[in-house]
Amino acid sequence: MSTLWKEFSKGLWRDLPPFRLVLGLCPVLAVTKTADNGLGMGLAVIFVLTLSNVFVSLLRNIIPSKVRIACFIVIAASLVVCVELLMQAFAYPLYQQLGIFVPLIVVNCIILGRAEAFASKNTVLMSTADGLGLGIGFALSLTFLGALRETFGYGTLFGKSVMWSGFEPFTFMIEAPGAFVCLGLVLAAMNALTNWQRGVKGLEAVEGPKHDCKACGMCNTPLK
Amino acid sequence: MDYFLLVIGAIFVNNIVLAQYLGNCPFIGTSKETGVAIGMGFAVVFVATMAATITWLVQKNLLAPNDLGYLQTIAFILVIASLVQFVEIFLKKMVPPLYNSLGIFLPLITTNCAVLGIAIICQREEFTLVQTVVYSIASGAGFMLALVVLASIRERLDMVRIPIALRGTPMALIMAGLMSLAFFAFKGMAA
Amino acid sequence: MMEMIRMVLVLSLICGASGFTLATIRDATAQRVEEQELTYVQGPALNQIFSDIDNNPVKDRARIADAQGQEHIVFPARKDGKLVGVAFQSFGKGFGGDLGIMVGFAVDQGGKNELAGIGVTTMKETPGVGTRITEGDFRNQFVSHPLDDVALKSGGGDIAAVSGATVSSTGAVAAVNHAIKTFNEIKDKIPSEFGS
């Protein structure tokens, strides 16, 4: 039970996908204009990631290792098509808002990365916990970033006005440049927090997590 | 003239990374050195063009006539994954020097959303085959431009003292934001 | 050899299972997806044309074939249970590709018909220039316009083009004229589809 909780909870803080592992950046930047969009994208990712982990884990002993990547891609892509159809049927405005980033969930490195690094080596229960945990962490991060950008960029939160009446919206935040700068500052804040915690324990300050594609586990290519 | 606008639009106005948010993982991940950035850039131009062309043919000849449009995502990603495998084997056997310089980037490209993104954009914009080829080359070039510029900025950043919390990825993202702001000016020119 | 067979077998099994599942989901959702698409893509244009109606045109839609046998999705507009107009989509050539225009017709009981208005459904026009065809200044010229002589002023008619966007304006007018031609072919079938 305790290991199950450990696998689940690591996605919520220690390995928080976009802020700690620095993975799957495109949707993080693209769909966080508003908190609603961030949450919608997050839910879609929870669905795909959890189910892809479940299926990969179920089939892990049947799939021959030489074609495993192809199998993972088929599983992930089918789930994404599934999400596309369901979203069109039940949440069409969200589908219009997220646009091209719905089909692009399939190339989000978290999905294939977890299939390769975790689900193909662990039991179904563990993989479900892993997928759910990382998925929820991803969704919360997207919602947080969306809320931040929406509050300053539109002066609203989940569509409701939250700033004082004379507030002049800071349009920079909702455009592409704002997305990059905002994510950069959030990452820096996370690093500063870590270093403060280390300082309390009497440890030396360190640099934040490195972003090299190795983190996603798909490519074992040694890049400098 | 139309093609000229398409090229300018894809490279500057709607730059694939800085305005359309595609391909950010390799953009941040492989922009520490200019040499690596150039290699990655060429690999993306090459694969994106081939992928967009082949997926265009698949969509128009296989999916659309059979009313299978909803399988677009799954068909496209399979085409791209096998294309990357095939290119890797082909280069290794036939053009070893090219393989030595581009080879290590190829596995990264299957999960590069810029490649799948360009293929899907070409379908959503209902481009013709020629427009698809032109657009995908231009978009790939736009990716390479952004990547090389960011890499040269980051090489210079190595020589300055930055607060420790900002070092690495956070600083790279803020630099990308400032570049994006510069590219944003092209939007005003286009309108 | 065994390894090879196993690889092919597993891959085809997974592909087959995924294909079957997706086809099932697709069949189950197809009708809802179509309705959602019409509501969110064509619905706003319909609302611009018919502001004072009490039915849901998307829900009450029907397919009607024109003289060439081509089917059009026709949306009826009702007020107090009486049919006051119909609308359907038509296409013209814009500056950035096809221009989708929803053209509404007011159906008069006496047999005299006129345009009820137009709304833009899809376009790729230049922002700030061609996109101004969506604004009231251009669109309102079509409200209560008779069904003949729909043309730009430069072509001898009475519709003022959006300045700087001749191509978009011409495309919109072409789409309206195309719709009028279709309307004349299908108007006899309207009472039997929607009542009066």
C-alpha cells in the first residue's frame, strides 16, 4: 500500500511533470491562456496517460521487445483519437479552443516516456497509480499556469472577474512571449523553493533540473 | 507571390516555435550549443518535409475517400514513426557521413510535435501538395532559425553570472520569450 | 521465425482491437458530433440572421436536394409555430480560400420571398480587412433585400463593398447569388419538409 501511495504521490510534487521533469512543454505553453483550457487539456492527458499505462502494463508480457515502441504508439494514438471523438461529442467549444493540441497529445513525451520507463516494467496497479499521479500533477500545473496567465492577462479567473475595477489587463501574458516568460519564472520559483528547503537543512544550493530529452526515457541518445 | 507570402508567414510571422508553440521540448533541450542546434535543425527540416508530403498523400488517397478522417492522428503518427526508422536505416547504409551528423537526432524526432503539428496544420489549412511542401520546408527553416538563435544566446549566457535559481531551463525559457516578443513584431507588419 | 510470427501477430492484434474499438465509438458518437459541430460552427451565424425566433434551427434541420440532386442542410426558423424563414450554407471564393456564408431567406406566406440576412461561418480572410465582412455594416445591407439584383455597386447593384476588401466582398455576394439560385430550385419542397 505504501509503495502504491509513493508511486501516486511522486507525480504531485517530487516529479511534477512540467515544472520538475520539464516534459511536454508544448501544451503547457499553448493551452494555458485561461484556467479553463488548462484544466480541459489536463483532464484529457489524465485520461490518455492512465489508460495507456494500464494497457501497456497489461500487455507487457505479450509485446515482443523489438516492436514495443510501435505498440506503445498504437495504444497511445488510439486513446488520443478516442479523446478527440468524445471531446467533439460532449465538449465541442473546448475542442475548438484546444485545436491542434488535442491530436498532439500523442507526441507528448510524458505518455510514451511513462510507457517505456514505468508501465512496461511494473504491475497494472502500480502503473495506474503512476499514470493517475503524474496526470493529476500535469493537470494541476496546467490549471495553475492558466490561472496565473488569465488573472493578469484578462483580469478573470475561470471566466469570473477577480481583479479590482480599474485593472488594465496585461495583454503580454496571454500572448506567446508571456507564455515563455511566465513558465520560466515559475520554474525559477520552484528552484528557489528547493534551494530554500536545502538551506534549512544546511545543504548547498543547486541548479534546477536540467532539461535534456533523456528525462522522457524515450531516447537513450547521449546528447551533450 | 502567394508562395512568397506563405514562406515569410511560416518563418517569421507564425514561427512554428515562437508563435505556434510547437516543438518546444527539442527547442529547449538541444539549444545549448550552436553545432548541435544546426544538426537538429536540418534533421527537422528534412523529416518534416518528407512527413508532411507523405501524410498529405495518405490523407487524400487513403483516409478521405474511405471516410476514415477520424483516424488521422493514428495514421499520421504511424507514418512518421516508420518514416523516421526508415530514414535512419537508409542514411546508415547509404550516406554514412550524413548519418554521423544527423543520426543521433532522428530518434528524438518521432516525439517532436513540430513534425506531426506541421502535417496536421497542412490538412487543416487545406493546402495543395505544392503548398504543403513549401510550407513544411519554410516551417522547418523557421524552427531551425529559432533554435540556432537561441543556442547562440545561450552560449553567451554561459559566460555571465546568473542567480542560481534561474540557471539553465528557466533562463532559456525567458530568453525564448524575449525572442518571441521580437518575432511578435512581424505580426504587426503582416496586418 | 517464431519471434517474427509473434511480432506480426501481436502488432496486428493490437491494431485490430484498436480499430474495432474506435469504429464503435465513432458510430456511437457520430450523430452527436454532427449536431455539436453544426451548433457551434453554423449556430452563431444562424443567430445573427434570425434573432427573433423560438425554435432550434440546428435541431430541426433537414436535407433537401436541389435540381442537380446535390443535398443541402437546410435550417428552418419558426416563430409561434409558424415558419418564418430558412437558411443554408453557401460558398464563395475569398481572399484566403473558401468563404462560407450562411444565407437566410424570409419565407412569406403570399409567395413573395426576400433575404433575411447573411452570416459568416468559415473564412480565412486577412484580419482587420477581409474579416470586416462579418461586421454589421456589410451584413445589414442584405437584410430584407429582394432576391434579384444582388450585386456590388461596382457591378451595378446596391451593395457597398468593404473598403480594401473587394475580393472578400465579391466572394460573399457570389455566395449569396449561388444560394438564391439553389433556393429557387428547392423552395417548392420547403412546405412539405417544414410545414408552413
